[in-house]
Amino acid sequence: MFELEVKDVFKITGRGYVIAGEITESGAILRNGDTLVNKEDREQKIEVNSIEMLNYGSASRKLNHIGFLTDISDEAAKALVGKRLCKK
């Protein structure tokens, strides 16, 4: 199972929202086009449009921070901070 704890969200005008967070479970691979669901609200589905690794400069660091681009509403994006998303 793949699980991400959302730490921050920010908007890129004309492209959508970047959801940034820490991977808490990495038993599955996250790919472009995958759908994540909010663990608290299983009806909320978030499609991954593109993925970016964050803080990967040192080979000794654990690569567990990512950001992904998605197209969701302003309200939905802001409500995700602190939530956990998992791969459907």
C-alpha cells in the first residue's frame, strides 16, 4: 500500500495544485495517472497528473518527500493539509 501524509498544498496558476507530503508507507509504486483517496473521506478521489521528488540532493537521505500535481478545487486542496492519502 502507498500512503502519503499531506504537509502542504500550493497552486500553480493555469496548471492546478501541488500536493506535497511525506510518504508514510511505500509498499506500492505511485505513477502518473494513479488515483489516491482520502483515508477520512473515501469518496474523495485525487488523480496524480505528475510527480516531483523533493529534497533528494544527498544519496544518504531517505527519499520520502514528494509533491504531485493534480486538478482539484481550492476548497478541497486546502482541506487536505494534515490528511493521509492512500493508493486506491
